[in-house]
Amino acid sequence: MKDSKLLFGLSAISGILVLAACFIGTTPLSPSRFFAALFGQGIIGDQIVIWDIRLPRAVAAMLVGTALGLSGAALQGLLRNPLAEPGVLGVSAMAALGATLSLFYGAATLSPLVPSIAAIIGAMAATFILMVAAARNRSIVTLILIGIGLSSFTGAVMALLLNLAPSPFSLSDLISWSLGSVANRSWEDIFLILPFIGLGGGLLFVARRSLSVLTLGESTALGLGVDLKKTRLMIIAGTGLLTGAAVSLAGAIGFVGIVAPHLTRPFTGHDPARNLLPAGLLGGILLVLADIGIRLIPTPTELRLGVVVALIGAPIFMWIAAKRGENS
């Protein structure tokens, strides 16, 4: 019952914020004009602003935040530490690198699916490396150091690609992927990544019961009949698909996957299975809020979503890490 109330509340907030994101923008709309356009009536220009510009952007932010929140909650449950997250551990950076490599070498011209597939492959490769590292060494410090190494490596390769960009247009595309944004996203972009998000989320929910048992330790989980190898592969595949889809839609967005699960965990009894969906919804809420804030901040050029989220998320991450250190 408690979980139902939490999910209902988060879902209601999500819907309200998506509507608010459609209402807020550089083109002012009165409430009457807004609701008329929302229901396909009124001025054609207003309908275009709502349905072709603002609503796809809000939905994209919601989907990306949900994917990252789900991925963070699943990784934290699998690795049994609250500091695991696609951005912190280098998964998002590897996904962005995969997408930018496809752009740099022109493979993206073959099909609009290519950057998405490349981002997913990069995310799954990084997640697999982390999983192998976690199996060999359970130290959270070692895991974070490996994540820092992955991020540093991808950052160096990204800098190399920027230096070698053949034209200003290619340079602009590469920078967009590295900084993150949901501006100018279309319904076609959203429909393109929906199958990946659906499949990735489905894998995580199939494996959610095993995540709960893993909180008791691997030995106990084995004794209770949990197939650890299958569970790990499902979580790796699920988080890779979700993170790759998120990056293919919005570029590199960090810290959502650590902040959202941390905030919802006390309300779900610290159970990874129960925390998946609330963390996903809260991740979407946080990203929609950040994107609304970007549009309200008076700057000469619009700030990048990934930059704003990092400015807010990095101090929260440090606070979580410090709090964990005090309790250990």
C-alpha cells in the first residue's frame, strides 16, 4: 500500500511537470491558448509549439531521467553499494564515446539507428568491465577508481576526436554529445529509442527479485536458488540498453542515477526491487525540473542539460560519499 502511494505521487508529479514544461518557454502562452493547443484546437502556431517542440522535449527528458534512475538503482542493488551509477562509473561516458565514434567516422549516415546501437554497445562494454572488476575485488574504492579510469580514458578519446574533427559542423555534433541536451528532440527520436528502453527496463524487472535476495549476500543468494550468472548478465544487459538509449537521445548526463535511488531508498525499505520504479520516476522528475530551469535561466545561449545536472549532482554525490564514510 505504501509503495502504491509513493508510485501514485511520483506519477502525478511527473504528469504535472511535463504539462508545466509544455507551458513554459520563450513564446508566452495564456492558459486558454495553451489548453486549446494541447487538445488540437486554436492557433496552428501554438499547436506546433506545444506538440512539435515543447512536448517532445519534456517527454525526452522524462524518458532519459527514468532510464538513468532505473539503471542507477539496478547497479546499486547488483554491486551492493549506493555509489554505483552509470555516470559515476563511466558507463554514460563510454556510451557517449560509442555514439560520437559513429558520428566521427560517418557510420551514422547509414541509418539513424547507428548512433543508438553504438551508444548501447559502449554502455554494455563499460558495464561488463565494471562487473568483472566487482567480481574480482569488492572494494568500493577500487570500483570507483576503475570508473574514474574509464571516464578519463573516454574523455581523452573524446578530446582527440574534437581535435581531429574535419569540420565545424562535426565539431558541433561531437560537443553536443559530450555536454548533453534534450533540446530540438522530435517524436521520431523518441520512438527510435523506445524499444531499447522497453527491453532494458523489462530485463531489470525480470531480475528484480534476485536483486532483493542479493542484499543478503552472494552465498545466501546461491543457497536460495538464485542464478547469479544469469542475474548479472540480465542487469548488465538491462543497464547497458537503458544507458545507451538515454545517451543516444540526450548525450552524456551524469549523477541522476545516483541521486534518484538515494532519495527514494528510505521510502522503499532499502529494497532494490521495490526501489527500481520509484527511482526511475524520480530520475525523470529531476531531469524535467532541470530542463525547465535551463529555460528559465536568463543566459545569452541556452545552457546544456548535462552541465547543469553535473553542477547540481556532483556536490550531492560528494555529500552521499562523505555520509557513507561517516557511517562505515
